[in-house]
Amino acid sequence: MGFRITTNMMMNTYRYNLQNSTLKLSNARDMMLTQRQFNSYADDPAAATQEFRLRRDYYTTYSQRNNTKNAYSKYNTAWNNLAEVKKKLINETTIQSAIRGDNGTTGEARRALATTLRETSESLIYAMNQKLGDQFIFAGNDGLNVPFEWKGEDLYYRGINVKAGGLVDKPLATEPNWLDTAKTGAENGTLSDGDQAWYDYYTHATNVKPDATKYPEPNWLDNATPAPGSTDEAWLKYYKHEAADPPVEPKLKEILDQASGRTDPPGADWTKTDEAWYQYLSGASGESPEAGTRPDWVVELTKTDTTKLDDTQKACYSFFKDKDNYMYLKEMGDEKLYIDLGMGLAENSPNNAVNGSYFNSALCGIAFTGFGVDEDGDPKNLALIMREFADIFQAWDESMDPQGYNPALAGESAKGLTSAEMEQKAFRLLDKLKASQENFTEKWVELDAKSVFLTSNQERLETLMIDTNTEILDIFQVDLAEAITTLSWQQYCYNAALKIGNQLLSQSLIDYMG
């Protein structure tokens, strides 16, 4: 059985083949122009999927590289800002010589040292207030606002006095009048050696009990018969060293109980966090609560309008606010600003990243300089320690004997101190200056160490970007020689198809005419 091949069939077949040849030529031209092996997902789904994944990885790495560059710029600038200040931090030996008055140090030299100390403290704060772009470097998470500010002789960090936690004394219960006469005598310097010794013992100026055989115990407390459980009994125990601390103002507990809803014993809804804050604000515990755990009742307590309260209540609320401000400084000193540097950033919960999976780019100035006051009432802040040294040294008067300090010339923090007390305070501050400088130096060295890490991490990410880009090119980029060969072949096939078409069309016309 034979098949009849008609002219229409030949033309349809030719048209199909010509279209196919045209498409292949067009694809070869596109491949040559774009230098891509495919230009749509449909061309090669598997390769396209792989390329999309690699491109996503590339841009993620690109973002991580930029984060690293920005962090390095911040840390390097911070290191350079503080390097010069660190060079100027006063040597402990120089200060010790000035305190003692040895090595031929003159009064003029000591007053010059006072000026230098004050200028260094100001230079330190100036360096801590530097910006990078529009962001303050040492402002923690609040880069838009200046971190440190002098207000007279007081230093503030983000609106809070850096001596918070020691600005307001614990409100005490009303002290009985048993020591009134002795108190007056102690102030006027008219007490005998024995009475002074006992007075110092009762008031805890010393913990050494006087020798009763040498200094008979005075009768100041003989008639003290306080009611059991009263504040007077607590005072008596304090005077006799049966209690370490004097009794606290009762309203302190009343206010806390009312604000927190605490009962005795605490109810089932009372948490460990509530108890920690209650004990901290009452002054019963020197341990500060965990940062960032502040209960709602503490927030409301510290927002209380005290304008219509009596003086005792105001003193209590001031004490609460001061203690809470210390906690805010503590929290600001440990702020986190997580950035992804390609270490697999992961979070256990919001704002709680898995340790080691992130880089903390926050630089908290208060962590460098220190904050709060110690048990002696001295500041822990490096700038303030230097300033208090300056207040002492500016009081040096070589005409004074024997210590050389003239109280009338003392700066603000040394006012009211005798020359002997100023010298004692100066030696006390010397060790604290050294400790504060060491903390500052440690933080400064950490900047350098982290800068080195950021540099190496940037190099790692740039290498990864190059490798990823190579993989991407391997997937979609054509071999140029192969593409030229393919284009030439498709052009040849297309031209051949056109020639065949000319022959078919000529024969068909003659057949039609015949």
C-alpha cells in the first residue's frame, strides 16, 4: 500500500522545520548575547532552582559582610578615640607622690596635677561621646542621643546620675535621744578620750569595743528600756553591736507592702522575682535583682507623684528611685545589639539569642567608665574618681602643717573634710583609681581583639562570596567557544532550510501552472 505525498503536506512539514530552526537560532543568539545557559525557570528547572538558592546565599553573605564592615568601623573608631585618652590617664606613682608630698613636689605642681586630672576626666567623657556617622558610638542601644552629660559636678549617663545607688541614704527610724549629749560633745571636740571611744563604738565608727578597765562604759544607755519589737529596741541593739545596721524607717516597708500587695507570709502569686525586688528596694539585701526582670509594681512605684507626700514619705520614694536607677545603669551597661555575621544567628526567644550565634555590636560607655558608689561612698566611675582627686589636690597649701591641705581651697567633693581626712581619702581613692583604670584598659583591649576578629570574619565572608559566585557562574554561564560553535551551526541549519524552501516553492509553482 503506498502513501500519497501532497504539496500541502510538504509545505506543512517545511514550515514546521523552518520554525524549529528559527527557534533554535534565536535561542543560540540569546545565549550568545546573555551568556546564560537558560533565561527562564522553564528552560532548566533543576539548574534554575540551584541558582536561586546560591543567589540567596550570596546576598545573605553580602549582607553579613556589610554588617561586619560596619561593626569593624565602629570598633576601630572606638579604639582610636580612647587610645589617646588612655595615654593621658594619670600614673598612680605620680599621684602617690603628690599625696605624700615627696620627691620635692611643690604646691604649685600639685595644683597643676589637679588641673590635669580634671582635664583628663573631661577628655575621657568627650571621647565617650564621639559619633560615627549619625550614631553615638558608646550609647549602647540608643545611638541617637548623647550618652554622657556633665551637669555641674555631676555626671549623667542617658539621663541617670552615674552615682545612682549611693545618692540617697536609706531612711532610718527616728533615733532616740540617748546619745544627744555625747553627740554634741563629739561635734565640738569636748569629749574625753574614753567617752569619744565609747561614742565611736556605739555609732559604729569603729567595731573595736573600748577596754572597760581603762575607759569605764558611760551611763548613756542605762535608762534605755525600749518596748520589745520597737524601733528603740532596734537602736539599742545597734548601739551594743547586737545588730549590724540601724533600724529602717517603718514607712519604707509600709510603702513597699502597699505598692506590691505583699502579705506576710507572701501569697501564692508572689514570685521569686517579686521577692528579689522587694528585698532589694527595702535595703534588706545588697544583692541586686536580675537585670530586666522589673515587675510592674516597681515601675508604678517609681513613677509615684511625691509632691503631696510628707518629708519621710518623700525620702522613702527617693530611696526607691535611686536604687531603681542603679538597676537601669546596670541594664544599660549590659545591653545587646545583635547583628548577623554569618555565625548562624539563632534565638531561644525574642531578644534572647543563642550565645555564640551572634555578634554583640553594642558599646555601652557606662561599662567602660563604671557607675555607682562603693561602701565608702566613693564613686566607681573613672572620670569622677579623677575629678575627686582634683578636688583634693587643688586644696594643697604648702604653708599648711603638717599635711599641707587647706580645707578652704578644696573642690566640691572634698568640702567639709579636714586636711587629715583629705589625705586619707586621697590614699583610699588611689587603689580605686588603679582598679578603674584596669577595667578601662581591659575594655579597651577587648575593642582591639574584637576588631581583629571582625577583620578575619570579613575576609572569610568575602572568600565565601567569591566561591558562591563561582558556583553560580558554573551553573548558568555558557562556554563562549561552545556558544559560538552552536550559533554558527544553527545559522548554517537555518540558511540550509531557507535554500530547501526556495526549491520547494519553485517546484510547487511550476506544478500548479502545469
